[in-house]
Amino acid sequence: AQSVTQLDSQVPVFEEAPVELRCNYSSSVSVYLFWYVQYPNQGLQLLLKYLSGSTLVKGINGFEAEFNKSQTSFHLRKPSVHISDTAEYFCAVSRNTGGFKTIFGAGTRLFVKA
Amino acid sequence: KAGVTQTPRYLIKTRGQQVTLSCSPISGHRSVSWYQQTPGQGLQFLFEYFSETQRNKGNFPGRFSGRQFSNSRSEMNVSTLELGDSALYLCASSLAGPENTEAFFGQGTRLTVV
């Protein structure tokens, strides 16, 4: 079975500073990895995904993530955050085995301060 | 292209009642998944339907059930509501092929049980 651990429940950061949101996963088979963002009272929106190929994945809104198979990590980064990046971020893992089932981490609340 | 539509957006029910939530996936998507989101438990997978068949199921009691119609629209039913069922219920749709692993989420139905 797969599982996802987001190591920080909250990350406060000043505007224009860099940020890294950490995510580790466990799985005995190959997986697909995702980062989603959730704004207040909204559903989840996909930021980026890793399916295969290059381990550095670029997503929307200037975010990127690096897949590290040896460390089973998929950390999300942004070089300079904006106030509008304040939201909840979820790391997720999925394995399509004839059924679509995505397992989410507990979420990291990013709070960008002016 | 219209997104995933969930109705209603907000719902208040009394303990012991039952409730039905609806989800219309993106046109052409055949997989619909349901999640329960609460502050304490995060995003918990309920079940996934594909072509009117339940393919995956999470660890929820039998009070939680669902179905999918031939047009891929899905409904989720919760019977004998408990206070702990208060949550944001999110629906996600996907093409569900091995190369199409992204889930698109609706805005959710916020259920309050009093």
C-alpha cells in the first residue's frame, strides 16, 4: 500500500522569500506523484505531476518539484512566493492498477506574510 | 470545457437523516472518485466508480454508498447521519487510462450534521 507524509503542517514565510514544502512517500511499486493546491472554500487544483522521465517537474504559478527515488521524496519549491500563494498544499501518490485511487498527505498550510 | 460540478454546495442535515450528494464529471471522463475532507483526518478516499462499477473502496462504514450512472454522473449517499459525518465532500473525475492519471476536483459539498 502507498502512503504519503508531509513533514510540515504549517510553513510561514515572508513574501518574495523561497519556500520548500516537503513530501515523502512509501510504496513497493512505481507510483505517480502529484502536488495539489486548495484555496479556502475551493476544491483542489493540480499544480504539477510526475509520471516518468525527467525528475524535475515544473508546474503552474512558478512551482516546481523534484522526484528523488532513492530518498522517496517529492519536495515542492518556489523561488519567490507571493501573498496569493497562501493556501493548503497536498502531496499525493497514485498507482493505476485498474482502478484510480489517489492517496493524499495531510496537507501543509503555506502562509505568506507581507 | 465545463469542470466538475457538485451539488448542492452546502447542506445542513439532522442526525439520523440520510443525504445524497451529486457529482457531474468533466465530459468524457469515466472515472469518478469521492473524498471526505475534515480538519482532523485530512482527505480520506471513499470510493471510485468507473463505467457504473465500483472499482476501489476506502475504509468507510456501509452507511456510505455510491453509484454511477451511464452518463458518468455519480451520487454519494450517507444514511443514518452522525455528527462526525460533517465534512467537505469532494468529487474528482478522471479519464482513468494509464496515461491519464490527473484528477480534476469539484468545489465540494459542505455537509453539516446537527
